[in-house]
Amino acid sequence: MSLLAFSVDVEDYFHAESLRRFCPRSAWDSLEDRTVGNTRRVLDLLDEAANRGTFFVLGWVAERHPDLVREIAARGHEVASHGFDHELIYRQSPDAFREDVRRARELLQRLSGQEVIGYRAPSYTIVERTLWALPILAGEGYLYDSSIFPIRRRKYGIPNAPRQPYRMTLGADTELVEFPLPTVRLPGMNLPATGGAYLRLLPLSLQEWAVRRHLQNRRALVLNVHPWEFDPGQPRLPVGLRVRWTHYHNLDRTESRTRKLLQISTFQTQTDVLRELDLLP
């Protein structure tokens, strides 16, 4: 089997941090919710490719769409946690973070019938100043995290972090496995390989090359998507030029690009890949 994983951050367009100015948390329940239909588009793509993936479900979504969580599990995929309220970690206290990830895990386990062992932070906000969150995850029963992006960005990233999955020792008898977001190494820097906004913004040829390179070198890679990125018909908000590009550009190409990448080889869950690497029991 390949070491390629597929993952989905199950959230809607109005959860995106870049739209928070227009979609404050207090307004979420009044906004058009398009999560179920968009997530089913991703599920159907995986069925078409006969592949499995890991769905990092936001607790807020699971509470409102419990049948969607059950469907994800019933269709053979891993259910993991995206936290509950999509709050960036560096805006939370340790106690608030612990309550957020505990609440999400308990709900997702009850709905899916699975043990939830994986976590991804909203907007990849496990950064140098929030490494305190990792022992909390381990203490709450999570076995792996997939939040660290080994790149340098304004709001996220740990550029000197390992680029392949690894086991972290967090203290006496405390460990957690990290499955970092995908990069390729260029002289003096790491470049995002694919996934998320990069799936839409980077040349597809570069992404195909990166996936094939990881496959040929038997290196792990996770391709990550958001359901709202498959939805060019989502409401358009009066954002500035930068957010217009990062949030809306190429929404009409996400599905075709994902399909082409899925055709390269077999993708599986992140837990499956970590087990092949002997990083999880």
C-alpha cells in the first residue's frame, strides 16, 4: 500500500477564519448551511476512486448534523476531531482548549461508534506558542495530531518541524504522533505540496509531481480538503482582494483537481498510514 492519506476538515464556508469579520460566531446559526451536500460530494469522490479518508469533523457541525457523522462512518471512513467551536488555539486558554477537544471527542465517538484518536486544529494553529496544547490532546485520549505545517506563514506554521510523521515525547509516559501537512523541500525553504487553499492556488502539475514524488520515495503525504471548497455556488461576501483570491479562486476546479490527484494511487486514512509506519498500534 502507498503512504498517501486523504483527509477532510468538515466545516462550512462561514467557519473559515478569513471570513470571520463577515460571519461572526453569533451569526452562524442564521447563515445558509451547505455542509451536508458538500461533504457528500467528497464522499462520492472517494467512492468513485475506491479510496478511504479521515474526516476531521467540527463538533459544531456534528451537533447539528449527527446523521452526517453516522454516514461518514458507515461509508467506511475514519472520523476524527476538528475541535468543537473552530476557535484558533492561540485565542484559547489551556482549560478552554481542553474542554473544546473533550466535548468534540465525546460527541463524535457517540455518533460514529468509533474511537476518535486523531485531531486537527482550526487553521493549523499548533504553532510554537501553542505547543502546550499537545500534552492536553494526549491526556484527552488522542493518539495523533495533524496540525503542524512545516512552512512559514503569518498565522500558522513551524518551518523547522519534521516533514514526515514522527512520535513526540511530551513528558514522562506521554507521547503523541504528529502527521504534518505536506511540503516539498526547495533550497532554503519548504513549499506547500498540495491541499486546502494550495490545492486551488498552486499549479496542478506541481501538485501531481509532489504526490508522485512522495509515492516513489515511499514517503507519507496527506491530501487535505474542505467541503466548502467544492462549492462554487456558496454565498459571495464583500471581502478584499486577498481573501477573494485565497477563499474563492478556483472553487470550480477543486473537484476536478481532487479527482485527478486521487487517480494517481490509492489513498487511505491517516490512521492506516501511521499504522503502516508502526507509529500507531
